Amino acid sequence: MAIAAPNQISSSFPTARCAVCDRYVLTYLSFDGAAESRNCVHCDSVVGADLRWINASELEAEGYQFGAPTASPGGGCGSGCGTCSVRKN
């Protein structure tokens, strides 16, 4: 059975400005009782209510990778930043 080529994904992703990370980040919805808030996926801080819903190509332009991860030539976590393999501790 042949594997079909991936289709263009038309999903939207919620992003907002995170003051702690000082950039636009993906957000997730959290609940505290009946109250809901949007939080940064990186630092868990509550972010502003001004959400931007962006598509996959815009998400990549913000620095996120969409789809399967690329092969990393070095060790470490695979993010490609290069710091994991040079850390001493």
C-alpha cells in the first residue's frame, strides 16, 4: 500500500505576545475553576487576550517547526541550537 502525500493543513494555531519570553508564542488554554486563561507553551505565564490565529506557514515564520523533525547532525535534544552538546554540566 502506497503512502499518500501529506495534504496542506488548514488548521489555525493561537499565538500571543508573551512578556516573559519577549516574543509571540504558541498558547494553550488553562482553567482555574470557571476562569480560563491563555498561557505560554514555553514558560506557562499568562499571556494577553490579543490572540493571533495563524496557519502552519506563519507558525514556521515565527520559529516553530511544523511536521516531522529534521535530522540533527549533533547530539543533544535535536533542536539544532548546538548548546546541548557543548554544555559541561
